[in-house]
Amino acid sequence: MSNAPIPPTLLTRNPDEGFGLAIRLSRFAVKLTQPDGDIRASLRDQYGRDPEMLILASQVVATHFATIAAASNYWKDQQP
């Protein structure tokens, strides 16, 4: 996990940067929720083998990414 601080804005230059930020925000939330690194490490095997938990983790990242994409107006030039 990157130790870089969370930036003060959700605006990113492109979708790749936005997706990276979405992952960082998700990881940061987990770290704040469970600050003990040993406990987090001990739980990885449990959620890493549970498809439902993995899907939930993906949903959290997707929610962050949708928020970042809206803030950064990624699709402003797209035609319907």
C-alpha cells in the first residue's frame, strides 16, 4: 500500500489516476477502521478466499471511482 497521503482534492488528470485514487481511498478507510496492522494481516486470508467479500471490496472501489469520475468530469466530451 502506498504511504502517500490522500490528496486534498478528488480531481485527477485521467481515469487511470482516478482509479488509483479510488483504491487509495478504499485502503485508507480500512486502515482507519482497523489501525492494527497485525489484525489486518491476519484477516487477509479470510476475505481473500471469500468471493462475496472480494465483490464487496470491488463495490467500495467502484463507488469511490464513480465519485472521483463525477468530480473530475471524465465524460464531459463523450457523446450519448
